[in-house]
Amino acid sequence: ISGKANHMSQYKGRQVLELLGGEAGCRRIAQEFYTRVSTSPELRPLFPGKSFRCATEEFAAFLIQFLDGNQDQTQYRWWLSLRESHSRFAISEQQREVWLRLMTATINSLIEDSQAQKALKQLFNVASAYILGDERGELEHQELKARWNQQKKLDQLIDHIISKRDTEAIELAVQFESRTSVFVGILARMLESGQEPLLEFVLSSVIRKRDLGAMPFNGRTLLHFAAEASCLSVVRQILQDGVNPDILDSGKHAALSGREC
């Protein structure tokens, strides 16, 4: 990215994504960061597998989704909620500090623009504290502040689904209808919950937006999620809208393989 980035104030719209070098820049950050993590005695134990491929893909997909990049390139995003995605880890404050040090080194090595460096470091400082339960941090950069507020709403939405606060979950969900990949992920989570008001919302959403059934999240279409949840009303509506019942997910599995509707 060196030598190609101007000051952030010169960009409009998705200015941070542009400064990072687009989706490819997000992937470079993820690769560089996890290369550093792989040799960290403090962080390496959090990743017992032999490879950091999944973690790298997941983090790159998060950055692309967070910065409103190409939705087709967010398919390695397994989680919508930051806190939920980290809940399986017992992260200490010391590990957070190491994480921040490695991320700072990554940002410094890939990005020359000082304003971009400052904004990203502040974002990751606030986000890492938030994951550990500290919500006091504020962001100065207006685009990142707006995007961070949206991410916190996503976290809250997932928490509402888990806690069976269906009305609150639906009220937040409608705010994400324009972000199709994220919205499909929300609908998928609602299907998995099996909660009747949420299933009704999924059905009404599919009726309103008839292309949703073929749209993917994490490499799987909404039809796959509906079939797995045995939500026949949603499956039938999606099929009625003309979605191919043999549509494949990223693993080449048909949505209705071996199922009866």
C-alpha cells in the first residue's frame, strides 16, 4: 500500500477500504498479522491447529465486511457478533496487549498514511477492549465510528436472538436489509433459533425480497439454512420464488440433498 495512499480526508464513501488497498489490502493485513501471531508465545496457544489459514480468512472477511467491501469476499465470515466469535477463547488483558502490539506492527509495516495508522490503531484498541467487556472506548474517525456503531448493533442483535428478545432482534434486523450478505447471516441465525416470531420475520423477508433464497452467507445460501432448520414454510417460499433446489454451497452440497419438503 506504500506510496499509493493519500490522506483520508481526500476520500469519500468507503475511504478506509480505499486506503487499505481494497479487499486485497484487507487480506494482506490479515496475512501479515497472523504471520506475526504464529511466532508469539502468548497468542500461539489460542490457535491449537497447525495452520492459521482459517483465522486469516476469517479476519480478512471481517475487515471486508466491516468496511462494506465486496460481499462475495465476506464468505469466510463465520460470525456476525464479535463477542460471540471470541467467546470460546479465554483472553487475558496481557494477551490483548500482545495482540495490539502485533497489530500495531502490522499497520506500521503496511500503511504509510499517518491518519490511517492512527484511525486503525484506535479502532483495534477500542474493539479489543470491547471484546473483553469494556464498552467505554470512542472513535474519532467518523467513518470508522459509524461502522463500529453498526458492528455493536450486530452484536446486540445476536444477543437478542440468543436471549429470546425477538421483538428487539427484529427491530435491529431491518436496519441491515441493504447489506445483503449480513442480512442473510441474520436470517440464518434466526432460522437456527427456531423461535416462531423470528421464523415469521424470515418468511416475510423472503416474500418481500424474492432473491434472498439464493443469497449466501459463509458459503451457504439461505435455502441451505432453511432446509437444515427444517423450516418448511421458508423452504417452500424460496422454491416458489424459483430458486433451484439443487443450488450448491461452497462445499458443493445441494440445499435439499436427501431432504423431503
